[in-house]
Amino acid sequence: MEAACGGINDMNTQDVIAMFNEYVIGNYGRLPRVITRGQGNRLRDLDGNEILDMFPGWAVSGIGHCHPKVVEAIRKQAGELLHMDNTFYNIPQGQLAKLLSERAFGGKCFFCNSGAEANEAALKLARRHTAKEKYKFITAERGFHGRTFAAVTATAQPKYHDGFLPMLPGFVYVPYNDIDAMHEAFTEEVAAVLIEPIQGEGGIHEATPEYMQTIRDLCDEHGALMILDEVQTGLGRTGRWFGYQHYEVTPDIITLAKALGGGAAIGAMMARPNIAASLVPGTHASTFGGNPLACAAGIAVIEAIEEGGLLEHAVTMGDYTRNKLEALKEKHPVIDHIRGKGLMLGVQLTMPGAAIVSRCLGKGLRVNCTQDSVLRFMPSMVVTTDEIDQAISILDEVLGEGETL
Ligand SMILES: Cc1ncc(COP(=O)(O)O)c(C=O)c1O
């Protein structure tokens, strides 16, 4: 039987790309593959090629594609209650909030559908909770916080502002990890500081312990809030549930998305209870936020991480991958150095990485390149040594092509 949109089962890759060209807005630079299946760390495309995925879903598929526990939870929940608005209570939303809270500073959750929305919620909460004269936000250069207007304004990278000026007022940008600049930027008008514990899109740069402590101290001194964007570091890939848990500081608010739903769209903002109390009815909302389907997926993700010992596995596999990458560096001078924590690794190249990414894909390996010359290795937390070996061997082969790159 022909599908409603016309023979999709007979489509080939070119047909699908042509359909996109005609009907889908071209705001993404897409690779010319049509992905039809994902399982664990493997993708399958429409032409039957298998791809080893070292950057699954831009860090969304943190426990691999279609994790059986997540698929099962979604199936079960879909048969019971797909969506329920926040006029009522639903059980999965409460349960997911409890699981998150127990793993992070006893916070209270607001649920939404993406990382940008989680950051929007955090910024709004900071404005509402702090004194009236406080309207400024300090964010860090090279950071990334999403594409909605406040989130993209918080994203201190001019390329993302191009064509959208003027941005929202009140944002102050400082160099990441620069303690003096943070001191200088702090005034009584600052409502919050928003940074990533490890900058992801910015090229895998970790905050130093001194920097985190300085932010905590300045926020406390000036009655401002410390917000950590854990959209990429969140939920285990660094070897702890949250990136801040590698430091001695506790933030006031964290934001989550990506890996939280294991593939289902969900975002969350978690705040200390006394701060969360400022979001009273009518102050903020999301129609889909906290829907039972996404929350059931989130619960399954947390259970799968715990049952599979995946926090420990992320550390072991992170060390393994890093050692392999360090060995590659000895062989290929184009690798300058390796950065990162656990399964959030960046390979700093001495040249642009786009050609490497596309040649790797040609040989069945997906990696990502950010900031022009940083290869991002962010495999899922269920990755195996065999899969890492295979990825490294493909990268080795591609880097060996040297001058033609
Ligand atoms: C650290 C960080 N924050 C926020 C976002 C935005 O998330 P979303 O695309 O779900 O809005 C991203 C996306 O890459 C991110 O890496």
C-alpha cells in the first residue's frame, strides 16, 4: 500500500534529498545520507551502509540509539497516556523529577523540550528570583546555549548573532576561565552567571576548579545565581551524573536536555528549592513540558545508566579512547592535543577538520568537527573497546592520507 505522502518505501537517497530541497527549510548543512535505523552505536542508511557513530545524535543518544529499555518504556507509556497537559498531575513527570533531584542537590525541576528552552527557563527564573535592579547575565565567550533569542544572546559567539542584531540587552561576555575578567564584570546588576562546566560546541574546554569557585564566591557575595548549562555534560558522559560534580561547588540551577530523553525530546531546568519557589503559577510554562512519554523515556535512561554501571563504564572507555587518541597523536602531527573528560573528548587539529569528517564518513565512521579544527569524540556510554578500536583505525587511515586532506 502506498503511504499517504507518496511511495516512501520506494524512495532512494536522491529522492529523499530532493524532497528535502523542495519542502524542508535549508537551515542545516546536511551530510548526503538518509538514516533509516539506529541501534546501539551503529546507524544504517537507506543504501544499506553501516555507520559507526562516535557522535550519536549530537550527544542525545547518550546510551546509544534505540536503547531497548528506552524503547520499551516509550512503547508502554504510549499505550497508556501519550500526552497530558500540566493542568493535571502525571506520574512519570513526578518520578523523573525525583530521580534527578536525588542525583543533584535536592533540586526541583521544570520540564521543557530542549536545551535552549531549559536555558530560557533558567534565565527567566534568575530574573524573577533576584532583586529588581538585577537584569544582567554574564556568559563566557565560545560558549553555546541554544538558538532561541535569549539562549543565542547568551551564546557569546558573533557568528550566531549575525543577521539577528540587536540581541537582548543585559548580557555581558567574558573570556572563559579568566578569573580577573569575571571579577571585573561583576556588578550589583548581575542576576546570574551562565556557563558550561565543559564547553562542548566551543571545542571541549573544561572550566578550572578555581574558575568555578570564583563564580560561586562572586555569586554568593553579590546575591546572584550560578547557572550551569549541563545540556551536553549532563547525565553521565563525563563519568558523573553532572559535570559540576567534578568540582567542589554546587550551582543554584542546572539545565539539561540532549541525553536526558535517550532520543525523546525533553529538557529540564533544576533549581534549588528556595529559588524554584519563585516560579509560581503563571510565571512560566510549556505545553509539552513534562509530558508522560518523554518523562517515561527519561526514567528509563536513568535506570539504564544505573543498571548498566554506565557511569563507571564512561570513565573506563573515556580513558581507553583518550589513550588511543594520544597514540594517534604520536603518529600524526596534525593532532595537536587531546582535551576533555570521560566520553566527552576533543581532538585539537592543526588544520580544518571538515575533510577528515567527510572521509571518515566515507569509510563508515561518524565523528563531528566543531570550531573548525576540533574533532569531537562523544560516543555513547554503551560503547565497547572493539568499537573504539574500529573508530581509531578508520581515523588513523584517514589521517594517513596526509597531504590530500
Ligand atoms: C551546552 C548546550 N546548551 C544548549 C544547547 C541547545 O540545546 P537545543 O539544541 O536542544 O536547544 C546545546 C546544543 O548543542 C548545548 O550544547
